[in-house]
Amino acid sequence: MFGMNYDLNETSIRIYNSYSKSVELFEPSESEMVKTYVCGPTVYDYTHAGHGRTYVVFDALRRYFNLRGYNVYFIVNITDIDDKIINRANSEGRDWTSVVDEFTRDYMDVISKLNIKVDLHPRVSSHINEIIEFISVLIERDYAYVTKSGNVYFNVDKYPDYGSLSGKRDKVLWSQEEEFLSEKRNPYDFALWKAAKPGEPWWPSPWGRGRPGWHIECSVMSSKYLGSTIDIHGGGSDLLFPHHENERAQSESFFGKRPWVKYWVHIGLLTIRGDKMSKSLGNIVALRESFKKWKPEVHRVFYLSLHYRKPQDYSDEALEQANAFYERLVGTVNILKKLSKEAVEQHYMNDNDLRTLREVMDTRRKFHEALSNDFNTAKALSAVHELTAIVYRELQYNPKYTLVWKAYQLLKEYNVVLGVLDKYFEEVPEEMKNVIDDLLKVIVDVRKELRQRKLYDLADSIRSELEKRGVRLMDKGLETTWIIER
Ligand SMILES: [Zn+2]
């Protein structure tokens, strides 16, 4: 039995690659650096629950790599030039930049509330020159062609491996950007550069005024910041085709080598109460709305409660369950904090203590085995649940210092990936603790004075305001003590 001697270094990380359609041993191209690029939002509407799942999973994956000793360079692009943005601006009689500003702000706000840490958010509109250079090289090498109207297309026939990522090898069966069929060499060619129509934003280029197509931006920005090989490239599974297939054709043609991406990682779709999320059904869940009912931390727990490749259903019951789990985590950390002050150091461990210690330690093996095997956060959460059960069932009634300390350390380690208990583990510097104590003493004295003058309403409102901030007052006669619960 692994038991207490579980060695993390013996557990190698494996992850499913959508290209090979199998779980592979994870080895980054540079030994200690994981270069990750995730396709980000097109900022024409509010960030929704489906986006939330994708970004939370990749953030948790980044945190897991960090925990395992890797540095991660994590890039999420922002698509701030696109047909959808232009259409929304036109239909609302606004400037396209005001649409971009509004929804970029919303996205940034959501990301920060969900405790997602991204190293860089490159925007298309700041990379037009690089995009033009990249397209010029593709034209020069005959992978792309210019039409009379000033559009530039990628010639899919020049890239024989096309379709092997998404499995759509039989390209005669489909076409893209159908409004331009008459000027394309093949119906399946796709645009790299789009000539400007009247009223659209444009930039000057060797092919006339226009703007980049959607796919080219990711090839260009990823290579600008991560070089010619990316370790992990991903997004929602709806991006497999045509977006990722097209990115791959562009980049591998440009660099003349393969593979451009070592591991393609795709997150399953999110349905809403059993239905596909769509504008026509009117069931799109904007996270800014959903946050009013469920904390961002609860959303994180919800997203991580299922394996990332499975389709997930958003419903009140599912969020309710995630909420219960989150409350349990908060309860556990509070119990452990309280116990760590009370628990006495013991000089020996009896058989029962040893068995409990083994159970506590075994949750760590389960946690890491689950995550290292295709990032199974669902299984990892059940290991975390086991730890909370031990705390509620045993430690609470038998607070041995070694056990309490170990359980606390493990919960802190698990939270590196979960990212929902950060504030409970933040260490407050000693001098700040003194300042906080002094301030509370001042407040309690003022409140005592109010009570002596029978101004009970004011005294009560002080109590409830402090309670909201995690400080519980306990009155005994006119004297008051407090506990900081947070
Ligand atoms: Zn992309």
C-alpha cells in the first residue's frame, strides 16, 4: 500500500490529446515551462457559463502544473475584430469600439471574480502588422492566394494533413465562408484577410483596405509570444472545427514543421437545463447574472465537479450541490483553524491516530492520481471530500495536533488547484493582526457606550455589519469579546 510514503514524483502526468485521440504522457517541449494558449472570447456579448467552464478548467490545469513544479506561460487572446462585433455595433447604431470596450470589461471582471490568472491577453487589433507579415509569408510560399476583390484565402489543397485533427478528412463534403464561393478556388478554402465592406473598420494592407479573418490571429499571436511550438493549445470543443483545424494548417505551413501543438485539449460543451445554449432559445446564462445567485467560488466547484471532456449541464440543482460542497470546504477550513489553536501536542500516536493519519495522507495519493491521469477533477474532488469527512467525523472530536496540522496542510495544497479558499489561507502579517485587534477594541468600546445609553439599534447594526465581515461579537453583560471567523 502506498499509504504514507506516497511519492508525487513517481506519478507522471498524462493528458488526452484530441489529435491522437488518446491519453498521452505529458512532456513539455522545454523541460520546466508549459506554454499554453487558449482561444479566448469574441467580445460582442456577455461572458457566459460555457466560457466560464473552459477558462476555469484551463486555470485549474495551470495551477496543477504549478503545483507539480512547472512554470506555465498562460495566454488567452481577445478577439476584438470580428463580424459579430461589427453586426452588433451596426444593429445598435454604436461604434464597434464601444461594443468591444463594454464586453472586454465584462470578460475581465468575470475572469477576476473566478480567480483565473492569465499571464497575457493579447488583442487582435494590436497585432495587425504581425498578421499582415504572417499572411505575406503564406502568399509568398504559395499556401495562400489573393482575389480581385482584395480577399486573401488559405489554399487548403496545399496542406495535405488538413482534417486530421477534427476527423473531417473528406473535405469535399463541406465548405466554409459560403458567401465567397464564386471567388475561392475551393469551397473549403478559408479567409486570412477580408477586404473592407462600406462602414466596416479597416486597416491598410498590401491587398487593400481590410481586416484579418478569425483564424489567423491565433496562429500569429501564439507564435509571437510562445514561439514555433506550443505545448497545450485548446478551447471549447466547438472550436475543433473549423477554427483549430484552420489554425493548424496556417501554422504548420508557415513553420514548415510538425507538430505545431504538442497537446490539443478541448473542454466539453455546457448545456443549460438539458438544452444546447443558444441565442435563438434565449437560454444563454451570462455569468454576471449567475453570480448574483451563486458565488464565483461555487461556479468554480461546479465546473471542476465533472471530468472536463464530458458534456456538463448547468442547472439550479447542480449549482446547489456545488454550493453545498463549497460550504463544506469553508466549514472544514474553519474547523481546522479553530482546532489548530486548541489541539494539544501529543507525545505518541495510538493505533487509532495512526489509522486516521493514514486515511488523511491517502487522500493526497487519490487527489494526485486523479489529476495526473487526464486531469480528472471529479475524482480529485471526491478525495477532497474524503478529507473533509475525516475532519467532520473524527478530528473535530479528537483534535490531535499532528492530524490537524496535516489535514490543514493538505487542504491548503488542494486549494492550490481548486482556487476557492484563497482568502482563508492568506497569512495576515503579525503587525496587521495587532492593528486589527486595536481597531476592534475601539469599535467594541464605542458599542459599549451606545448600549449604556440604550441606543440598541446602533449597537445591533454594528454587530450585524461586523458579522457580515466575518467578525462575531459575543456579549456577556456589558463586556464583549470577539472571534474572527472569515
Ligand atoms: Zn484560436
